[in-house]
Amino acid sequence: MITKKFVQRRDIMENKANNKNVRPTESELEILTILWERGASTVREVHEILEKQKEAGYTTTLKLMQIMHDKGLLQRDASAKTHIYEAAIPKEETQAQLLKKMIDTVFSGSASQLVMQALGGHRSSQEELDRIREYLNEIDQKQSK
């Protein structure tokens, strides 16, 4: 029993160390979103929510979650008959990683182009615009140091 727990902990730590450069696919992001909102869940629970969004087979959901575990995107508690999965990395960390990749590839490294594009099709309140200005000023100050 102690050895089993040790192996599980070691696997989790190895997965966390390896998941820094893993970019989730669109299907993986759907599963991560469910786990971020719900917390730890079984494959069946995740599958039931996914089925409401799109047609998905249970076996496909299971296999995808196993792959995500192997990639280090999910942690798995296999101590009971029904395995429990949870996101291995925080939502904010994933968002920051994906945003950086998108800025680098789609907007040629220009965060301001990204903001202009995002605001172009969205009606923002004055409060939102003030927060955006404040945030961009903070970024400029950090980069000039």
C-alpha cells in the first residue's frame, strides 16, 4: 500500500515537471474546462457533461483522459475502483501559456494587435477599458525595467 502511494506520488511529480511545454488540444481543453469548474471527477461525470456539448463516446473520453494523464495534463487517483481525475495545472497557467503562443504565432509577437482585434468586435464598458489600460501600463512598466 505504501509503495503504491509512493509510485502514484512520483508519477504525479514527474507529470508536473513534464507538463510545462504541453499544449492541450481543443478536445483536451474541453475536458480541462470541465475539471477546472467541477474539480476532481470520474470519467463518467466528465463524459456526461461533454455529451451535452457535443456527441462523444464514453470510450473516446476515457482514452483521451488517459492520454492527458500520460502527457501530464491530468492527475489520477487510482486508489479506488473508480479512478478520479483532476487538472494537473491551474487554469491561469494554461491560459497564459496558450495566450503567449497565440500572440507569438498569430499576432507576430504584438500584444497590442491582439487587444485591438479582441476589442474590435466587442463592445466594452468604460470599466473594462480602464482595466485594460491599467494592465497595459503595468506590462509596459515591467518591460522597461
